[in-house]
Amino acid sequence: MAQDRDIYLDNAATTYCNGEVFYAMQPYFISNYGNPNSVHQSGYAARDAVEKARAAVAKIINADPDEIYFTSGATEANNWAIKGIVWASPIKRVLVSAIEHPSIIKAARWLEKQGVEVEYIKVDENGIISIPDLLAKLAKPACLVSVMTANHEVGTVQYINTIANICSKNNVYFHTDATQALESVSINVKEMDITALSLSGHKIYGPKGVGALYIKRGTNIDVFMHGGHQEKGMRGGTYNLPAIVGLGKAVEICMRDGNSNNVRMKQLRDYFIKEVETKIPGVKLNGHRNQRLSNNINFSFLGVIGESITAMLDTMGIRASTGTASTSETLNQSYVLKAIGVADDYINGSVRFTLGRGTTKEDLDYTVNCLMTVVKKLRTVSPINLKAGGENV
Ligand code: PMP
């Protein structure tokens, strides 16, 4: 069964590189390999390619091109946003949501060790930020609020417009990590008054190892990487030219095809949710039912361990995950599911399926069938299920 199947349902971990993107990048390895900082024809051609990509990235969020800074990915962009703003501000206090990606949470914890006051904004059972908690925490001055546009594990999409508005009224910078959301959520940094935004190439069918930080013109933010004159001296280091070209192309494709991809994916997502909920007992959908990414499904199966499910599905040709790629190797419980108040029994049995541009209904039918078999089998042997008192949950 497994040999002829390779169903990739882990698109939140990474996506394949789109063919158009790959072909757009190719010449920049082999023939147009100039250094964008060189002052000769090779350099000028490379510079033009970087600026074209910058304009594309700016356009998708309605920023100006000079507000886009290329980075090595969203991890770097997030680290830069939070550390750079705190370093440049006399107010050493930041607010971040409790369900941010580790690149924000761990950076925040590090800042705490440096004496910065960090507070974690509460979320409700669907993963939506508590506005009363945000407002209460804003009663004391802070230099930055960071809330992700959409969550990487449960797919909940925040009302970032409202959050940005509150920050603007309170004279606090607002950063959002839009890494998972770029294709599904329309973002207008000018209208929403967003101070900074992170994005990444490999979540939108672009190359790995490239991303960008949008920084609103006039923002007080410190240099992240001391080095050459690149990125106005704010982020030194020779440009990763082919990757930047690839990011630009990936963003252009998002703008061109995003709407139709989202409509198709939402239908598949809702179909999959309905199928699983009707055919498998003892299942809980994590995250918000509607206010969620069009490609994200996160289920908890009572009485089984998520890692056992994903391992068995893998042998059947289905690639899924229990959470973030970076944390799923350790059996630590998901801090995201904990923060949204999911009970321990359910946290342990969580599996994330993230659909992609290539996912078909047939893939999902096969996956549902395999899931029924796997969950049933595991429930008959699982000590935690037997302890919970039944094999037919
Ligand atoms: N933020 C979110 C929400 C993510 O999902 C990820 C990737 N898992 C990152 C940041 C880090 O992105 P990158 O891999 O480009 O460093």
C-alpha cells in the first residue's frame, strides 16, 4: 500500500519549490551570478533582480519597497523585529502572544534574561487573542506587541486589524509574524498600520533559507547583523541572490493564484474535517472552526499518542505531523495546545494535517480510511486508552 503513495500533508512545515520559481532562480546561480553590490554590469543586473523581488514582496502587503529587508527566513526576521525594537527603545517591556512561534517565544525568553519585561497575552480556547487581556497589559507602557497573523499549529487566524488598531492608538509598535498566512490572509500594512511583519520563502512554494522583514519607514529599530552596506546597513551580508529572486517569484504567484488556491483548499479542508468527525469517534478539532488557515486541520484523537499515528500513517505513504517540524521530534507537549486549554489526554493525541497546492480529494479519502484503521488499531493496544476506560472512544 505504502509504496505507491506519497501524500504530503505537512505543508506548514515546508512546501515544495514551485517549478516557475525554480526556473526563475536558475540563471542566478550559473550566468547572472553578480554581487548586487558590485559597481559593474554584472552587479547592476543582480541589483535589478533584487529590487524586482523587493517590489513584489512589498506589493503583496501594500508596503513600499524601501520598507522590505531580506533575511535568511522568518526566524531571523522575528528575532530582528523583537530584539531590534527592544534594543532601540527606552521602554524595556514587550507583549507577545502565548502561542507565538518559538522564534518569538524563545527570543522573548532570552530578552527576559537580559532584564526586559515580557508578558504573554492570553488566548481563548480557539486560539484567538484576548483583547481585554491585551488592553489590560497595555495599561503599562510597552515598546512592542507581537502577535502572529496565523498560528503554525492550530491555524487560527487573528483579527490583526483590531490588534494593530489598538496598538496604534496606544502608541505601541505592532509586529506580526505572517509566515503561515501570506497566501491565505490578505494583509495591508498601511491600512492596518502594522509596524513590522515577518515572512518566509519556503512556506509559500519558494526556496528555503530566505525571508523578509517589513519595517515601517521611521521605525526605531536597531541593526541586526553588522557587516556591509547591504539593506541600508541594517542587515549586512552578501545577498542570497537566487533565493531572493525565488522569493519574489513565489510572492508573485501567491498574488496571481492565491484566491483560487484558497477557495479550493478551504473546500478540501472542510470536507476532510467532516469526514473525520463523522467516521472517527473521540475526535476533537483544535483551533477555530472557521477563523483558520484554509489549509490547516489539527485534530486530537482521544486515547492515542499523536506520534504513533503519524509514524503509522508514514508507513502508509502519508506525511503528517504532530506540530511544528522543530518540536515534533521531542515528545514535549505542545505549548500552543496547552495555552488554548486543550486537556492533556487530547494534547497527546494531536496530529496536524496541512494541505498543499497538490492535495486532491482522493488523497484525503485515502487518508481518512488509513486514519480510521490506525486510530482503531492503536486504541486497542494503547495503555492510555485502556486506562481511560474503553477501546471504542
Ligand atoms: N514563524 C512561523 C509561524 C513558522 O511557522 C515558521 C516556520 N515553521 C517560522 C516562523 C520560521 O520560519 P523559517 O523556517 O523561515 O525560519
